[in-house]
Amino acid sequence: MTRVFALALIVLLGACGKITTPPTPTDSPKPSTPRPSLATPIPSPVTSAKGAITVRSPLVNETLRSPVTISGDASVFEATLAWRISDTAGRVLAEGITTASAGAPGRGTFSVSATYTVATDTVALVEVYSRSPKDGNIDEIVRIPVLLR
């Protein structure tokens, strides 16, 4: 009977596995290269919701001085784009119309030089948009927040 009990105890302990202590913090491996910070994203071009307009310049949160170049590419009706620079109160500081190098369904590039005047540093929006040929409402829009100097 003792042998059966001893054999059962050995089988039971063997099934439980090896008992180990948890690793200490110094046992964990160190990363070989530093990880990039996720706190500061790299600015990139901004595309409208339907993808018809991409503004490549200026970039989001860029500090601008007059004159500023607004550029990008678009696939819009008759290659016609409107643009404006307005402050946070909605006052339009500059606006105009430009054309892309190709109209829809093609995709063309556009570039315009905009001149504005501000007395102090001003938070503003650079907007590039197209209007619907059906009713004239804004069809596609890209809004870029910037700081004007």
C-alpha cells in the first residue's frame, strides 16, 4: 500500500510541473533600439473625405508668413477649386479661385500664392474646396489649421 501511495504521489507531483519563482525586473530583456515617440506625429498632406482634394502645403499647424503657397492635387469638376484663409472668428483674410492642371476624372496639381495681413500672431484655417455643379454648395473641403505671422 505504501508503494502505491508513493507512486501516486510521484505521478501527482510530476503532473503539477516544475515550481519556479517569477522573474525579477532585471531578468527581462532590454530593447535593442529605442522606440520612436508617439507624442509628436509627423505632419503630412491632408486629403478631403471623398479623396478628391489633397493639400500638400501648408502642413497642419505650420507657422506661415505672407505670402504663402497653397498647393496640392485634385480631381474636381472642370478643375475648379476655391481657397480661403480665415481666422478663428470666421473673418476671411484672403480668398480666391484656382484651377488644377486636369479636371475630373483626371487628377491635376494646383498651386496658388496667397497674400494676407495680420497685426499679431493669428490662429487661422487654410481651406481648399470645390463646389457642386448641381447646386453650388461646397462638395469637398480640406481645412488646415495654421499660425499666421
